[in-house]
Amino acid sequence: MDGFPVSYFKTAPQNFDATVFDTDDLSTIRGASLTLLAMPPLLKAHLETEFPDVNFKWLQLSASELVFACTQEDVAPELTVEVQDPKPPRGKNKNRWNRALKAAAETAQQDLTDDSLRQAAAEFPARLGGDIDEEFIAGQIRALVDTGGTTRAGRIDDGTRKRILDRISTFLAEAHRDYPFDLMTCQTACWQPAKSDVRLHDVFAALDTQLSQSQYRSFSFPSPAPAGQMVCALTGVLPASREEVPGKPISENAGRRRKVGRKGKKGFYENVLAQGRTLAKDGEWDGNSAVEIARERLRAPRVRGFTSDFGEIVEDAPGELPKSLKGKICILNMDGNAFGALRLGQAGVTAYSRLSRYLDILKATLLADILNWADETSRMQLKGNVRLETLLWGGDEFTFVVPAWLGWQFAIQVQETVGGWKDLDGKPLSFSYGLVFGPHNAPIRDLKNAAEALTDMAKGDRQEAMLQALAYEGIDRIHMAPKTFRRDLFGDDLPQERFSLTAAQVAEFPREARRILSAVSRSALHNVYHEQSEMLGKKTVDTAPVVEDLKRIARGISEEEFDKTMETLFPVGDYPLLFFSQLVQLIDYIDPAEGEA
């Protein structure tokens, strides 16, 4: 397909706030997410059945998006232009004529029709053609193009393009295998470049521009219940029509999504792993060390049952935990650095498709490692179920929910898996992270948005894995975005990159916390923190008095160890108290209790 003009399509979901995160009920959110994730493979199978004469090249089937290119079934072009002997007319320079004729043939070959031959003849240099009939020149051009009984890919015609768009629209307007596609908001864009030598960057820019425009034209929001009618207990907006949750009337919309969410979670994980195994087995990856490692790690991860709501994720918390952790969850958002540029830098749709398959294999190993870690970590389990939720499973962006008391360890585990990833050219890949701790009954959309905002602020130079973290101790400040929260805390807008931690610092934090806590109690640390509250966000601070205060109350630590710890806590440079303030704010989450998890 590379080298010929093709048609490009992209189907993607929109308006998540009104179709996915319009509720805090985890099963309902999960049902919408699973529906969107099921869309690409089911729609792909539908199109292949409906259009057997079309050549599809599937570029991307993940992240709830289907991206593909297509041409008409290979057919020999039907031409009526009569073939002429490609000899230069009398009086014409042979070399110049042949060069011009060859160039015209290459132009006509890109979209071979009678019209393209005649158009190429019309553009033939007048100084070479002179008064020679254009139809005769078109016949000479035809003699040079590749027809000769062979076949070639042709651009799909307008009728086929319209039928593909209609079939997609019809398919997504109905439920399939209980997935309520009709409740989602999906749009499809199509672009047909005039030439074959188009950059992938231009393809996706054109498709995404169309999708953005269609979103504004088709913006939707849920219709509220009429006055006097019961309102859905899960969304707070839609009209209630049945009682599925005991004692709570819910809407048909929420009920259908909730049904998928309650039964489909385990199956989703199994499908991701199965797809990864199938892709990794393909012989195209023989000799690729990353895929060979993935084959082994994907062999047999254990898929347990899973907790069904945020309340269960924190149920029966270990008794030795600090009270500040019980009842709290952790949201981890991670987003790839420059993955989009990597994809768009591929040399054509074949290379793009291969890279997408490779990344899907790596993503499956990430899930396998998470499940294996959860299976080996007793505090991640509740009555045989795993305390884990996946709010987003994208192309290179993911959002997970785990208990707050394991959030920091979870981030370390994830980075251990992805820290060694490389692209197909052997260049390192990296992620940025946002880690948010908050009450399990807080609005999940606010917590998720905060984690995504922290990830964006952790991007830095987009080359190194970085993390930013924030803890909402109560619901009263959940409405504050991270920047607002920090401004309120420190009394000023500080450079947000100052809050970023490297992967090495994240891994070292638990050891630093234990070393400090072996000498200074949590309460003593908090006392010093509050005494310095007005200085925490200052650019220039004399840290000597703070160090002296800590040294005065420290117990059971050598002077050498103490000095080493102070160098870590109070680095030389601007904003020297920020690192200390982050450690104190997060210390319960970094080191929730002594002993193994």
C-alpha cells in the first residue's frame, strides 16, 4: 500500500465527561471504558466483512481508536486511450523527449486512468510537444505506464468512501455483544490526499483537525430528568427508569453501562494478555530481544478476580497503617514522552503499523508485570480479589487506581517495568507520572484530572522519566487543581518543575523516609514543617536553623548518617525547603508502615 494514493480513516471517542466520567460509580465508569476499548476490534471485523473488495491496512486498534488506510481491491486499470509508439516525432530531441515522456508517465502512474493520461499529456512541455495532438502524446505516455495485465492498488471511489462512513455510523449506533456503543459519542474522519508521498504527520493532522471540528458540530450533553421524575442515583442527571442498585433508582443509560462493567473487567485483562501473546509469537519479531523477553513474561500471569468499587479497594485496610491512609486511594496517571513524534516519524503506514504492534506487546508485558506483582503482594488482595482498577488504557497513556498504602510502591513497580523499554531502533522510551492520593469517596473525575495535570507538569524536557505527587487529605480541597492547591499551600506560584522527582529519587524516597524516621518521629518532623510553613516556598532560605532543630531531636543515628540525610533533604540551590516539604507531606504514603507489603 505504501507508494500509492490511499484513503485514511480515524474513528475516536469524544465527550468523555458526559459518557464515561459522569458518575462516581466504578462499575458504571468501567462499563463505558470497556465499551470504548471493545470498539476498535469489533468495528474492524465488521468492516472486513462488509467490504471484502477493499484492502485495509490497520494502523492502530488501541486507545479506543481505530485508524486505518485503505485502497480498492487490486484491479487492472481499464483504459481507452490508444497506445502509441513512444518515439519522438521528427525534429524533436530524442533525449529531451524521452526524459519528459518518462516524467509524465510517472505522474500518470500514481492514479492511472484515462483522465490522468490526458492530464499528463496536457501538461507536457509545449516546447517539446508543439502542435502535436495531445491524444497522441497520451498514447505515448500509456505505452510507458505499468499496465501490461498486472494489477495495482487504486484509491477508493467516493461511493465506497461514503459507504464505509455510513457503515461505521450505523454500527456505532447500535449495541453489539452487550456493549452499548449507542451510548458513546464517537466520530469518524476521512482524508484522501492527492498524492502518495504524504507524510504521516500530515495524515494525522488532517484527521485530528476534522475530528476537532466535528466535536464542536455534534457537541452533546445528557438530557436531565423532567420535573417530577425520579433522577438516576448514579449520574444525578439522567431520568431514572429502573432499580438495579438496591434502594436506588437508576437510568437505563447507567444500568446498561454498569452491566458491562460488572462482568467485563477480568475479560478485558485476559484479552490484552492474549493479544500480546499472539502478536509476540509472530516470526517478524524473531531476533528482537525485547519481544523475546516479552514472550517469556506473558507466558502465564495469573488473572484473579478484582474489587468492584472504590470502597472495596480500601476495605479491611491493614491495622498497623496510619489513620491518614485508611480510606484513601491512589490514582497513578502515566503518559509516554514523545510517543506521538515517534509514531509520526515512521516511514509510511507499514512501519507505523509495525510500531503499533510492537508497542501493544510491550503494553501487555506491563499489565502482566502489574498482575504478577499484585498476586505476590498480600496487601493488594481482599478476599482473593485484587485491589486494582484501570480507568484508562490508552496507546501510551494509562490511569490506575490502587490503595493509598501501596501507591508509591506501585509507581516504583511500574517504572521498573517500563524503564527498560526501547523503540525499534534501540532508543530509550520514557514516561512521565502523576500520583494523587485522596479519599476513596471523593469525586473520581477530580482526582483523575489532578493526576493528569501532575503528569503534564512532570513532562520537563520529555526525555527523562519524572514524577509529581500530591496528597489531598480531605474532600474540602479536591476541587483545587494542583497549581491552585500549591499556591494556597506555599503562598505563591512556584516553578512547577521544582516539584518533579526523577525515577531514581522516587525509588530512593522510601529508604530516605525510613532512615529519617529511624532518628526523628513523624510528629517531630511535622512540628518542624509547621514551624517553617512560611518559608517552605521561598526561593532563598537559610536551612541551617532547620538542620539544627532536626539534629537536636534526632536519636539513634550517627553524625555521618545524619549529615548525609540532611544533604538529601536540603539540596543546595533555589527553593531548598521544597524537597523537605514534599517528603513530610507524603511520608505516610511513601512509608506507610514498617515491614514488607
